[in-house]
Amino acid sequence: MFATKLIPVAACALLLAGPVQAASSWQEANKASVALMVEGKLQPAFDLAWQAAELYEKAPNYKPSNHERLLLNAADIFLQIQNPAKTPEMLQKALTAIGRHVPEGAPETIALNEQLAKSYLALGDKAKAKLIYERVATLYEKNYGADSVGSVNAQLELVRTAKAARDAATAQRYLDRIDGLTKSLPADHPIRLQVEFEQAMGAIDAGRDSAAGAQLRSIVKQARASENVAMRSLARDAYGMLAFIAQREGDPQTEDRMVEATRGLPQHAGGPQPLFRSIPESIESGLTGSATMELRVSTADGKVKEVRVLESSGDPKYVSVMSKSILNWRFQPTATEGSAGSLVTVRQSVSNAAS
């Protein structure tokens, strides 16, 4: 998938914390935005980034690709402000801005749509995220071909999002399609292994742990020794799911061994994330709610030592059941092997909203 680009964007009036610094040209606004970013002044940096994109629209040598980069730069700054509720609105404004200059479906809209899908996922709106990822997959296919790396990655994201939205039919349809597109790739190709990982996840969901385990061990064997960061990250995730299978089978020794195997592998870029999440049957069968919790996690063994509820909504039973379940989650151990480690605080949002 496209790497996130740092680029400045336009000012949404409802987001301004104060008057926007005046700039006579998009270059001046862009330069001032970068300087404010260095100082850690994110809100004014965003305001000027957005202003740079607005001013660039009037440039005599306007190019949609440059406009897209400016809009994405502003989006990146806004994401650092951490205002998830307003992020989709800001990205929609960015899509409207680029849409004034390119037709619907132009390549310049792809990365913005990807960010929009991620913003809906961050808000827990899996249904909207799925719709946007379907759009992204279509755009990649239209502009670069169904077998392009971008298209396959977009469809993989759609598989994951459709699963999260409990749309198994859509997830399987795209997974079967991707499998067909990647059959000709070598067995150790990163994309091929990602497809196999999703197939293993599907087997776990269907209760076919033995088949999933065999596939995950094959992935680990090929990805573990790679120098490629993405491949080693995939090895971490595969070990995590092998640990989950072991926990589900009541095998704590194997669970600990699989978690230990993740030590030294790349950590999640967005901060500590569970290697696996065990979800109680009562929630899978319809118990709904949402909560933000504070977890105390040991860096020595990745075990959750304490769970504290910060805020919640929905059925009170949801919070009680999830709190107990989270104590069974495991994180990647990061302390030096054999050391006592320490406890780190991890903020975790969970949701099982009614559809």
C-alpha cells in the first residue's frame, strides 16, 4: 500500500484554534507549516498546511499530483493532532478539493480514500470502512490492474475490514480472488505469504485450528529468517496466532513459547498492540457495547497484569466480560530476555457495536 506521505493541507474552520497565519504563496505557507511542525505546534502547522493546499489550487502550473501531496501532508499533520471524530470530515473536504480538478476515480484520490477508510476503522465504523476499501480496491484495479501490488494490498485490507464487520461472504470473495491473482508468485513472496496468513485466520475463525497451525508454521519458517521488516513483522503476527491457538487448546507452555519467539522481532509501528485478542462467546453471539480501558502490561512476558475501565457505553455486561477476557491477551515481550522487565500502560479501545 502507498506509504504515508508528509504533506500540508487546508484549514477547516471548525477545527481552528485561532487565526491562521497569513501567507502570500503556497510555498510560504508550506515552509511555515514545516517550521511549526519542528516546534511541535501541530494545530497551526495543520492550518498552514491546509492553506498551502488551498493556495496551490490557484497556481498557474497546477498539477493534481502535487495538490494530492499537499492534502495528504495536511492529513498526516491532522492525524498527529489526534482528533479521530473530526478526521473523516477533514478527509472528505480533501477529497472534495482534489475532486474539483480530477474526475472521480482518478489515481490522485486513492491515498486519500485509504486514509478515509482507516479513519472510519479508528472510530469503530467497520461498515463505512468496508465501503471505502471497496472503492479503493476498485480504483487500484481501474488505474493499475487487478494484479498490481496496490490492488492486492487494498483487497487484503478489504478482507480484514469485512471480517471485522462480520461480512464473511465479502471477506471470502475477495480472499478467493486474491488467491487466484497471486498463485503464480513464489511461495516465499511477501504478498503470497500475507494471503496465506489471511487464509490461516479464516481457518481459525472456522475452528480449524490444526490446518491454521500448519499454515502459520510454514509462514514463520519462511518469514522469520528474512531481512525484510514487513516479512519479520508477519512472522511476529503468525507466532501471535499460534500462541492464540495454544491458549484455546489449553496449552500454556506452547503459548508462552510462541509469545517468547516474538521477542526481538519488529514491534507494531503504532505502539503496543496485542499479539492476539480472545473474544468471549457471549460477545460473539451478540453482547454489545464499547469501552476505553487502561492496561498494565509486563514487558517481560507480555501478560496483562491489570485492566482499568476509563469509559464505557452499551450493555454493562459487555465491559465486565471484556475486562476479564483482556487479562488473557498477550503482548510482545520487549524487555531483555531473563530480566524482570517493567509494567507499561497501554490504552485500548474495544467495541462490539450493534449493526
